[in-house]
Amino acid sequence: MGSGLTPEYVAALRRLTGQQKLETAFALYWSARDLKAAALREQHPDWTEDQVQQRVKEIFLHDCH
């Protein structure tokens, strides 16, 4: 975990159920995809929505670092 996490925050995370942790992870994942799509729309205003979504899909499937 990063050094910026407070003990209170870590304690709150530990109190989450497994289901809550999974739901939070999925929400963060989909938020990241939405943010990437918004950035791509800004960078490529000529792209169709299908092109944007295809590139997001490629990025999240292949560009995981």
C-alpha cells in the first residue's frame, strides 16, 4: 500500500466485507474505463463512439502495466 494511506483509511478498508471490496474494485475499474474513454474522445474528436470503445477495450486488455 502507498505511504499516503492513513491508519484510519486502512482500518476502514479492513472492515469491508469481501463482497464490498469486490464491488468497490469493479466500480473503480469501470470508472477508469470511463475516464479513459473521455480522454480518448478529447484527443480524437473525429473518432466514432465505436472506435473509442474499441480502443478502450484494447487498452484494458493489452496495456496492463
